[in-house]
Amino acid sequence: MTEHEVIVEADGGSRGNPGAAGYGAVVFGADHIRILAERREYVGITTNNVAEYRGLIAGLEAAAELGARVVSVRMDSKLVVEQMSGRWKVKHASMIPLADRARRLVAGFDSVTFTWIPRAENFHADRLANEAMDDATLIGEVHAAERQLLDAGAAAATLAEEVREAEEQLLSWTDEPQSSARGVEERLPSWIDEARDAQSTASNTRAAENPPAWTGATGRPTRFLLLRHGQTALSIERRYSGRGNPPLTDLGREQAARAAKMLAAKGDIAAVVTSPLSRARETAEAAATALDIPVRVLDGLTETDFGDWEGLTFQEAAQRDPQLHARWLGDPSTPAPNGESFDQVRERVEAARRDLLALYPGRNIVVVSHVTPIKTLLQLALGVGPSLLYRLHLDLASLSIAEFYPDGGSSVRLVNDTSYL
């Protein structure tokens, strides 16, 4: 059910400035009685102003998800209200990209107004922000308990060493010459083999559920097996291929079949989710058939909309729009002409990731998508900046693995594996 008009109240704070920070946001109906959505999140060590902007962004995103067209934003941050109203300039470097992101969200509504309110009137969002900051203490306590367990004796040390060795084996797959995907399965233990073995004893179960000791993350992660689609005619010619819908070539279908065989050999996969574009769906359907599970389509996994550059080569796009193309390559907030920016892609990929974590907690899922969404998920798992988008190469039908933990931790296990092709 959509809501035409909503009220967003948001707040953020930090214990110390900078310090452990969190935000809260609540979306009310136009009557200011019905609660339509709540958001809260611990955002690490930062300033209260950054947390306030994060709260505003979360509230606007929630309003957009509800289909709202008219939004009244109420905050007790004079700074954010005045800056978003255009009366004060945004000067601090850490807030400029957040303010830009908020303005892009504002542009998606018919009308957005900003009103300052006293803190006492912002109690709901303030409570959510404080609950988010309280999570920092809980996360710290969990991490401390894990470290105590890992330091308790020789058994824990042995466990950590076994996990380290298993990861090194996994990461070394691409260093060994392989004749086929089956050869990989026969010679090296897969992560699925480790998970099955772990069910036999309590100690092995702990090894499967716990990440390597040096990450500090806790719990069983949701493991994303990130599979790029197979070859198309546009990929042969190295042309921008975004929202266009070229089918797989014969080689692309063979690549999809080989990837499907590899995934079926691993097993223990809960879902196959895919971009709606045909090249990804065809690749996903091959995997789903081999695994005997249905395909789920998520629009957020769609490739970047390259706009007027669709179908052009890199050189043709650079010649057509030399200044814009150069700026686009270095600034993720710059969209392609009549297209999409990488920041916009990140927003929808982040939303898709949240949905998948809620749907499949602690499970293994195949995510079939395109270069930019896969790079973005790896970027989120690594916690790095947008430079990764321009420096990481992903082959057609390649597999990468990212893990996202219940406490917010994450890790990357594998990047651009093609040993099964």
C-alpha cells in the first residue's frame, strides 16, 4: 500500500564527537499517528552531524519505498535543516557527499519541506538513534567474548589454524591449472564440503559457524556466490551494455552450463536470485535447473543504465562526450547522459543486499548479475571506496564470494574465479 503524503522524523548522535554513532528515523502517515516505517543503524565512529545526515537519508529512503510523493521532514538538527533548505552551505568534507545523496533523494519526490523542531518533539527518532548507539556496546561485548574463547586454549588455536588453511586452499584455486570444473571438485575441498563435514561434530560445527579469528565478525554469514552472466554479442565487442537486452551467445550458454555444473557440485544452496535482464536470467535459469530450485528476480541487481552510451565502445563514448566521460570515470555521483550514476546503482544494490540478508540469513545464495552490481557488493563487503569500481576486473561467467555477518561484519572469500570454464 502506497502513502501519498508522509512525515519523516530523523535524528543522529555520537557518544563523543567523533565517537560511537548511530541514527534513527521514523516515517508517519500524514496524520502523524500511524507509524509506517522505522530505521536505525549503528554507523561506527563518526561525528553526530554525519549520523544526523545518515538518519535523514534513511528516512527519505523509507519514504520512497512507501511510494510517498509529498514529504515533510522534521529534525532537531538546525544544521541539517538549514543546509537542506539551501540557507546554509555545506562546508565539511565528510558531509558534502551525504548532503548530495540526500538532495538526490529529495529530487525524486514531488515536494519535500524541512522543519526544525525541539528535541523533545523528536523523541521517537532520538530513541531509535540511542538504541543504535547502544548496539555498539553489544557488538563490542560479543567481539570481546569471542576473543576470550579463541584465546582459551589449544583447541581454539587449532580451530583458527584449520580455518586459515582452508581459506588459503580456497583462495589458491585460480593458481592451479585445472582441466575442468570437476577437477576442481575432486582435488580441492570446497566450502560446501567443509559445511557438510562440520555437521558431524560440535567442534567442526563451531568451525563452520565462526569466521576466521582475525576478522572479529560473529555468527553464521549469509554467503553471496556472485556469478556474472555469460557472453553476449556486446561483450565480445566490449561495448557498454546496460539496460539493453542482448541474449547469450552460444559460448555464453556454454559458460552458463559450466557454471551451473560447478554450483550443483557444491550443493547446499538456498536460492538463485538474478537481475531481470535476459542475459542474467538465462545464466541464472541454468544454475537453478541444475540445483532444482526456482529463480527469484530482483530489480535492484540490474546493470547500470548507461543512457546515451548504451552500445558504444569506451572510445566512442569518450569521443562523443569527452569532458563528461572523463568526469564519470572519476566521480561516482556523475551519471551517464540520460542514464545512471554509480552512486545511484549503489543505493539500489544496498537495498537488494538488505532484502537478501533478511530473506536468507545464514544461507548460501547464488546472485547472478552484472559487472557494476557485483563490484558494488564486493566494495560493500570490503568496506572500501569507489576506486574499486574502476580497478577490479571481472571476467564473463566468473564467480566471486562475499560474506555478510549478522553483526554487520563482512569478508570477501574469492574474486573472479573462472577455473570451471
